Amino acid sequence: MRTSSSLSLAVAAAALAVAGSAHAVPETLGLSARIVDGGTPVTGPQTIVVRIHDQASGGTPVWTESVTATAADGLVHLTLGATSPLTDAVIDGGPLWVELQVGSTVLAPRLAVTSAPYALRAGVAEDAERLAGQPATAFAAAAHGHAGTYLPVGAALACTGTAKVIGLDGATGSVVCGPDSVGPSYTAGLGLTMPTATSFAVNFGTSGTATAVARADHNHAGVYLPVGTTLACPAGQYATGLQPSGSVSCAAAPAADITDVTAGAGLTGGGSSGAVALAVAFGASGTATTVARSDHSHPATCPVGYTTHAAAGATSSLCSKRVAAPNITWNNAATACYANHNGGHLCSYNELRIAATVSPTQVLSVGFWMGDRVADDWVLRVNGGDANNFDEAIEIVATTVVTGGYYCCQRAQ
């Protein structure tokens, strides 16, 4: 492992600026050092890591570069910035220190970087060709012009007194002035007047002029009657007209002149003399020219599709309906009567007796479901071939009638 017994570092030239002009200062730095190991100068190829710090010890380097050089009697000459340029961000004018590392050995102490006299002058000369870091070509010449693009700066740039700017003189660049009143003109329309050139007023006028405005306290004399003091007639008199004052004119009621009163349709009474009276002609249902009583009633009726059987002594007529429905069970037939036939129910044995015997008689068919059982006989059966004689007790095993249907019944509403 090499150790540093002595370190000689001399900056031969140190001048740095951003390149850009024809005579830009190079972004490199020459450095010469003598390295000894245990008092013996090193010789031969050496790999040297150079670091630049902004403090004498510790901290993080602001620039690092690895350089390969050949040492002769311990002396090496290095050119820094060949691979990692030394920009003005590194050489920013603040104090800097150089640190060398040969192999794995970091030499100490760090040496301060100083400038050579001519390097200082080179920086001043470089900046003389620039303004704020920009070349001369980035700026306009003092004698430049904008002919044809911008107006010249005229001698008159403001108006005096109450005059106002109304334009610009294209030749001289001076403002053009005019009276304050110059501008758009206004005209008073219907219902307005212009007492002065800058004010408007409402054109009030009398009634009947379409182009004048009515006053808030206007009246309508000659157009509407005033509100009179007498607006009603005394008992026994009636109004015959209006007076110019707005009051009504009254007169006694004339003698009666009605000679005949005739009762029309829906009425009775009347006469040709004396006190006559009219009355409502109440009558039975079904007559269009008679009036229904308030306590009238409507005969019970059956829903559409049902047959009405008005049995003697019955408070409400029986309604029956025959529905053919092959392959239907008793349960489905009972549901269908209610859901599909106006809220009906399967006819009972007694209801079918009424339907078969009370005019107009219902034509009964065997094998149709009834609503109740007769000795476990659910469907309509007959005795001796008489369709209306079905009190025979026959037990039915099957739950579905193959070629039958069902009877629905309900009472007239």
C-alpha cells in the first residue's frame, strides 16, 4: 500500500469560462504534482483520482475525474477536465481544494486552488465580449429601426384641455386630438325628447296621443264614467240606466206582463193567469223526459256473458254462466270462475237447479264441474237421460273432466 510522505502540487494555469466565442477560455486545468512512497519517488504509469472540494476537509466533492499518467521521479503532469468538463458551475469563483487519490490511498492534505495572473485577465477579456453572458449578436444595434412596422414616436403624445385623442398621425406618430363631444349621435325616439345634446326626457302629453307618455296622475275624462254616489236602487225599483255623474237611474218596477207559463219536458204545472207554479215531473226509470228521484234504485243486473234467472221470492237474481273447458280440474275451474269471469264461483247443486228451471233456463251439460259435492258426486250427472234430473249419486274417481267444463254463478248486483 502506498503512503504519502510528501505532496507537491503546483497549478500551472487555471482559467475557466463557458466556451462560445472565438477566443473562449478552455474548460481544462493543468496540474503538476510530485508523489513519493515512503520517501521514494514513484515511477511508471499511475491511476490518479482527482477530486475538487469546496471545503478544506470533509464534505462531498463538487467534481471528480480519474486520470492515467506516467510518473518520472515522482513527478506527474495532469490535465483536468478532459473527460469531466470544468464548467462555471464547478469553478464558480468560490474557494476550492484539490484532493488526489493514488490507487487506494488518499493523499493529504488537500491543496487550495489559485489562479495564475494571466488566467485572471483571460476571464475578464472573455466577459468583455459578452453582456450578462450573452454574445453581441443576441442584441440589437443602437441604430436599428422598425420602418414599416411601428409608428415613430411623435412630438405630441397627449391632448390639451378638454380635447380627447381621436386617432394617430401615421406619418409623425403624434396623437390626433378632437373635441370631447365628438362621437356617436343620438336621436330621441317615440315618447322621448332631447332637451340638450347629452340628455333625454320623457315626452309627457295629453290622453289620446300615441307618441306621448301618460302622467302618473292622468285621468280618463270623457272616456270612462266617474264613480257615482248612487250605485243601487231602492226596494221596488230597478236600474234603468247610468247618469253622466256615474250614478244609476232607477224606476218603479212595471206591471207584470207575463201571460202564459208552460211546463216543458221534465216539468209539470204552469198556467195562463194568476199565480202559477212549476214542479219536477218525477217518474219511473227508462223515461228520458222524467226526473229521477233522489231515493231511486237500479234493478240488479248480471255481468256481461251471464244469464239472469229471476226466481220468485228471491231478493237478488241468480246469474249463471256455462264455460266449456276440456281437461280441467275442479280446483282450476273454481279459480277461473273468480279470476276470469267477473268474480264468480262454481255453481252449487241448488244454484244449478234454479238455473235449469227458472226462465230463461240454462242448458245443462253432463260432466261439468259443480261447486259442492252430492254424495261425492262433484260433476253434473243425470237420471234416465234427463239433463235437468241430476240427483243421482255417483262417486267420481278422476280429478279431471276430459270433455266437460264448469258452471260459474253469482248474484245480480
